[in-house]
Amino acid sequence: MPAEVRFELLWPEFLVAGLAFVIFTLDFFLRPERKNILAWVSVIGLAGILAFTIPHLMNETDSLFNGLYRVDDYALFFKVLSMAIGGAVILGSIHFVGRYLTHPGEYYAIILLSVLAMMMMAASGELLTAYLSLELLSFCLYILSGFALHDSKSNEASVKYILLGAFSSGLLLYGIVMLYGALGTTSFAEMAVALEGIEDIDGRLLIGLTLLISGLGFKMAAVPFHMWAPDVYEGAPMPITAYIAVGSKVAAFALVLRLFAEGLLPAIDQWNVLIAGLAALTMLFGNLVALAQTNVKRMLAYSSVGQVGFLLMGIASLSTLSSNGLMVHLVGYSATNLAVFFAITAFYNVTGKEDIVDFAGLAGRSPFLAAAITVSLFSLAGLPFLAGFVTKFYLFSAAAAEDLLWLAGVAMVASLISLYYYLNVVRQMYISPAADGEEGAIKVPNLLYGLVGVLVIIVILLGVYPEPLVNIIENATDVILPAADAAALNLP
């Protein structure tokens, strides 16, 4: 008889789904001027679920539904990170929603459903479960990117995102079919066993791997599958741009790291060169094209594409060190990107502008926002004493240790290129004078002030003292990597 399913291990997912429906329901009964309460109910609810989840699932290891769904410290790490990101985005959205958007109940509830999808992606133990979770996240982001109903750019962004997202989903699903045909399973653990017994990779398996990587490349915005990112980043509401930049990357790489470590490592010789080439192309293209951008959201879109290349470097050099580095980079990247986007959101809420030249003289109008943006951009560039330096150091070291020194060299060149366009924004804020009639001070709401301040502090702390985070991540990667290392060495 099959083992009894421990449904109590799924309480965090049930609670997040329940919280989303509570928000949908409360929205019916609140007057329009009181609907900002929904944001606070969402954040307090997520905080409560987070406080429950950590002790409830810590050190739990189980495989539910015959391996379809995994409960372990690796999944717990990403569940906590997903809820933290979701709560931060909701807090950062409150003033923007009140000024620019309608239907706040649906807005906050859909963010909560997307958090649920992110949690499920990290815990998926086979390809179809991962696909369903990924589609739930994608549909939430399609809706959120077009949530500014009266903004033509937002509508255009949503349509482009849907069309290209549907195409990528087709590639991904066809890749899953081909892999199932070649291996006879979609379970990560069983895929590794099947791959160990295959001496020569046949055409079906090679095509399946290529389609799978291509489909996931669309979701991550890796070159040449990135074409949706600049338009969606520019057209989506500002907080949702931040959420797409951060949340989609965290969820995608939570899935990709487990998939490649637990399922595909025995075939590493077949895909690591492809991933390394994809990483190099993504890093160089993203950062080079960012040089030509005049809109700050499009610049950060191409910057985000470049960051995907750094993360793919961790997959190409898959090892304990690279996995730890990848997860550290995800945390540092999340805090840094949220900080810069929320600071830009505070600026946009007052001015309604988002071109780089519009930031001229910002240091005089709001020293806090200028400093927060500068610290965040320098962290993205990888300057010392900030989170980006530590996280990139881990990734570069892992690539060098796995005989991918050339890839680490490409990554360093890409980082130097990124510093140029980041410094262009800093130059506008600190050197260029403000335009006539725009010299007045920018008042930052206390909520955004505190949120950006906390995120900047996290960026600095990770840069000078990353050890506590690294220890947590090492415990999480111990779940997936011992088995993966044994598989790679053909050990029992």
C-alpha cells in the first residue's frame, strides 16, 4: 500500500491560498476609500504564515504523492524567500496602487496566488508538477503586467507577455514529452537513474533537453529568449516590474537548480556546454544593450537579463560551491533589485517620470533616494562591501573551480560594462542639474522610506557579513547535492 500522505506538511500552501481568497472576499465588503486595508491584511497574513512555516517545516524531509512534491530544507528556504518577496512587493505597492490602479483586492490577491506558485515550484519533484506551478505563476504575472487598465503600454506589455509566454510554454511542454519518451519518467530522481543507464544520448533525449532549456530560458529571460522582457518591464506597473524582475527569477532558478542537480546531473556533459554558452551570451548581450537605453525600466530590464547570465553560470558549473553561490546571489539580487525599484517607484509616484535624464539633480531633491539608488546600482555592478560583490565572488570562484575560467572572465568583463551604465544614472543624480521647475524636494512616504532603508541595510550587511546566510544556504543545498554528487560519480 502507498505510504500515508502527511497533509499537515502542506499547511503553508493551504494558508497562502486561503489568504488570497480571504482578500478576494473582503474586497466585496470594503468601501473604496478603505481598501488599503487589504494590503495590510495581506502582509500581516503572510508574516503570520511565515512565522508558522519555519518551525513547522524545519528539518522535515518527506516526499509526497510518490515524489511529485517535496518537503525539505531546500524547499523551505525558497518558500520563506518567496513569502518575503511577496510581502515586500505588497508593501511597496500601497501608494502606487492608491494613485494609479483600480481593483486593489484583485491586485493583492493575485500577488498572493503568485507567491503560492513560487512555493510550489521550489517543492516540485517532477516535471509536470513543476510545469503546472510555473503556469500558475505565469498567468498571475500576465494579469499583473496589464493591471494598469487605462495605460496603453501596460495593455501592450500584457499581450506581448501572454503571446510569448504561451509559445515558451509550448516549447517546455514538448520538451517534457520528449524527455518522457526517452526516459519513461518525469520524476527528477527517476530521471537521474535512467540517465545513469544510458551510454549514448539519442536524438529524442537531446531534442528534449534542448526544448526544455529553451522553454525555461524564456521564463528566465535568457538570451536569445529575452525579447519579451524590455517591453514588459517598461509597460508593467512599477511595483510589478520589480516583482517580475525578482520573483520570476527566484522561482525559475529554484526549479532549475533542483531539476539539474537531482534529475539531469548524470548527463552534465551533454548540457553544461550549452548552458555555459547561454550564460556568456546572456551576460554580454544584456549588459551591452543596456548601454543604449534611455528609460530606466528598460535599462534595468537588460540589466536583469545580464544577471540571468551570472545565475546560469552557477548551473553550468554545477557543484556544491556554485549552488551555494547561486542561492546567495538570488538573495542579494532580490534585496538589491527591490531596493532600487522601490526607490524609483517613490520618485515616479511624485513625478510620473521614468527616463534616466529625469533623475537629474535627484541628490538635491531627495538625498535618501539618490543614496539608495546608488548603493543598489553599485551592488548590481558587484562593487566591494555590497551584496553583489560577495555573491558574484562565489559564482566566479565556482566557475573557475570547474574549469570554466573563460566563463568567469566573460562575467568580469560583463560586470565592468554594467558599471558604465549604472554610473550614468549616478552622474545624473549627483552631477547634472535638475530641469527648470523641478528643483523642489521629493517627499518619500514613511512606509516606502522604511522599506527601502531596510532593503539597503540588507544589501550592505550581506556585503560585509554574509556568513549567517551562507550557513542557512549550505543546510538547504545539502538536501539536493549529496545525491547529485553521488549520481555524477556513479556512486551508490
